[in-house]
Amino acid sequence: MDYLKVQREGARTPNQPLQSQKGIVSKELEALRDALRQFAADRDWDQFHSPKNLASALSVEAAELLEHFQWLTEEQSKGLSSEAKLRVADEMADVLVYLVRLADKLDVNLIDIARSKIARNAEKYPVDKARGSAKKYTDL
Amino acid sequence: MDYLKVQREGARTPNQPLQSQKGIVSKELEALRDALRQFAADRDWDQFHSPKNLASALSVEAAELLEHFQWLTEEQSKGLSSEAKLRVADEMADVLVYLVRLADKLDVNLIDIARSKIARNAEKYPVDKARGSAKKYTDL
Amino acid sequence: MDYLKVQREGARTPNQPLQSQKGIVSKELEALRDALRQFAADRDWDQFHSPKNLASALSVEAAELLEHFQWLTEEQSKGLSSEAKLRVADEMADVLVYLVRLADKLDVNLIDIARSKIARNAEKYPVDKARGSAKKYTDL
Amino acid sequence: MDYLKVQREGARTPNQPLQSQKGIVSKELEALRDALRQFAADRDWDQFHSPKNLASALSVEAAELLEHFQWLTEEQSKGLSSEAKLRVADEMADVLVYLVRLADKLDVNLIDIARSKIARNAEKYPVDKARGSAKKYTDL
């Protein structure tokens, strides 16, 4: 994990961007980022897109996604109709859009941080202890 | 998958939320998806990962992201310290992880739906009407 | 307060969401409101308590409440241990605290609006149509 | 705080309800609770009202409340129009409704837990240290 290595080496200056310089890049996510930049610039919406507001919007969209599932059983949630799935996918798109936009504003490399997080979770939840358990790692 | 069938048959109506027939793929997101599949399989966690539960978890992580901003002014949110940014990025990683996992379970192509959403938003928020306004499209 | 003025003048339309002219008051909720006012004044925290920030905080606490349930089955959620119930109750307290604080800032009578909401929901979800169905009223 | 006293004395049995028997009661909240019980019974909705589902619904309503504020500045959020305030109050009603319903299902006394929480927060945030600071108590 380059990301963890950077931390361990203490090589960050206070204003250094979070991502590693060489991090792994998804050109498709970069294309989304660029489309969203253009979208906001065309509408003069950057004034509304503070990280605080984007985090609110992301949270609201995540709740709208959850709304589709709130009265379903878990089993029902596994067998959505194609129509329901389209509505759910629509909310997922909103979540991704705000996540990419926030990552752009904060100069965060989404792929790098997710890879790093999975690696750290693998340490926090060792296979032998976590197997079949929904407990939080602090309770394992 | 009825959902994919609809796509293949090109049977979409004018409100079709999804876009391409063949789908644009981010191999980096696919690698995350595969890593998360393995992570869950190793721990026998698929039993907990119903779409309903994943949507809850995604929403919880989005709120944990928001928590970092809740008492900041918008200006302060634009000037996070590198330490605060690391904590924020950590929550963003959790959001992406659950989003990718949910997309896997529902067989949703994240890049496609986000591209499609941006295209539809461009229609809902025409540049001339939306310029500089935070109004919802229904109020434009 | 325009809002109260509207109430006093009886100028409501058929969609009026609020109910009584004089308002039903819970003296226990008023005591909470007063304790929270004092708490904030003592700490000079009113500067942070804009309605926008309080709505964020309320949403974050609601998600922390949800977190306790996210990996439980519905059945498990009905049989919480007393220890788990204490943790859950703790998050519920946070939700109520921010709700009361926001109601104070916006001069909203919580009891009145909840009574009014139940009355309107009774119209939106007629017993004969809604019986045993989790559908949204627009789909009944 | 009777609530804390009960904890300290270790007088709880594993299945003992959370609230103190003598707790402070708001008869207006009890009237809401009873109205909601009747509402659910009339529609055979208890089957959907597991604590897990109610916590989801509460979280979704809190996000709908937040949605009204997401693009506003803090100053704007302090000066809502009476029309906007009615819409906001409507979402606050939903939050209270689900909170009361969940408290009923879990046998939690909302007034008691909120009073207890305020008392504990007063200890966590001593006036001299917390004055004018938005820091979390762990960072004071």
C-alpha cells in the first residue's frame, strides 16, 4: 500500500494532498470528475459545492437509496424487480456523483483510499476471528 | 437478470435511467469489487450483505463522513488540515466500498449509471435556467 | 414570526400541515428545551447551532442509532440485550436533543406538528387500502 | 438522575426495561405513542415495525429534513420563509413520530434518557474547557 507507506514515512507536509502522487487512477472516474466539473462550471454551481455541502448532499442521497429498502425484508431486497432496481440504481448514481465531486474538491484518490481501507480492514478483521461474525472489530 | 435483459433488448422508454448497451467498465472498480468479494467470502460475511443491509451501512458511513463537517463553516470545510483530510478520506473509502459492494449484489454498472445521471441532470437543469441557482429542478 | 402569524390568522389552505391554533404543550419537552438553551449559553455554543448545522447533527445521530441495527436481522432487533438497549437509547437521546433544539430555533411546536402529521397520514393511508401493505401512499 | 442511579446500583436484570419505573413522563408524548399504536394496529403495520426498520425510517426522515438545508448558507437557514418552515416542520414531525414509535417498541422513556444525556454531556463538556469550542470532548 503506497498510501500507508507514505504515512509511515511521515513524509507529508501539512498541505500535501492526501493521495499518493503515483496512485492508481481509474480513467473512467476521472472522466466523471471532469464531466462534473464542467457541469458545475456551466451553471456557476461551484459556489454551492463546499465540502460541507457536498457531504450533506451525499448523505441525503444515501438515505434516499436506503428509503427503497426500509420496509423490505432482507430476502425481498435480494429479489428486486427490474423496475425497482432501476430506481435504486438511480440513487446509487447520485451517491457516486457526490462522492466523486467531493473527492475532486478534497484532492482525494478514491481508488487508492478504498484499496488502503480494504487492506487495513483485513488486519482489523482477521479471517479466523471474524469468520461468520458481525461483531465490530473492537468486540472481536 | 431482467434488468440486463431490458438493456440488451434496447426496450428503454424515454425515462430510461441507464445508458449504454455494452457498458463502460472501470477495471479499477472491478478490482475493488473482486477484492471485496474475496474479503466477504474469506469471512463468510455474504450472509450479512443483503442489499438492505448494505444500503444501511452505506448510509451510516455517509453520515460518519458528514460528522466531520457538521460544526465547521463552509469556509473551514474548504481548508481542512491534512490530518482532518485523512480522517475524511477514510470515511469516503467506506462509502465507496459499500457502494461497490451493493452494485455487485444488484448487478449495477456504476460508471454507466453515473454517466446517464449526469446526462439527465443536464436536461433537468438547463444552463440558462439553473445558472447560479440552488433551486430544485421542479422549482426552476 | 410569520409562521405563527399564519396560524393565528387561520389562513391555512387545505394542505396546511400544522394543526391547532393554541398548540398543545408538553411541559417535559419545554423543560428539555430550557435545559438545552442553558447548556448552549453556558458554553457559547449558539454560534454553532444554526438550523443547518442542527439538521446535520440530527441526521448524524439518527445514523449512529441505525448503526446498531445494520447487521442484525429484524428478529434480532426485537430482542436486544439490556446492554445493547442502553447504547441504542443513548443515540435516541441524541436524536431527541437535536430535534428539540432545532424546534426551539425554528419556533416549531413538536407535539402539534406530530399530531397533525398523524391526522394527515390517516387520510393518505385509509385503513381499507393500506391494510397489511408497505406501499407508499402514492402507489396505493 | 434516577437513570444513572439505577445503572450505578447495578439493579438491572438482563431483561429489565431500560427506563426507570418512576421516570418522568410526558403525557403528550404518551398520547402520541398511543395514537401511533392505534394507527399501526388499524393497518396491520406492526409486522413492518421492527426496531431495525424503524431506525432506518427515522434515519431516512432525518435526511429528508437535512435536504431542505443542504444548499443553504447557515445564515439563510436562520431566516426560512414561513412556507419553507412548514415543509421543514413536516419532516421534523416524521422524525418525532418514528422516534416515539421506536421508543415504544424498545420500552425506552424518551424524557428520561434525554435528561440523563444532558447531564452526562455537562460532565463531558465542562463549561471552562468547552466554551466557544466545537471540538469533540475527546479532543478537549
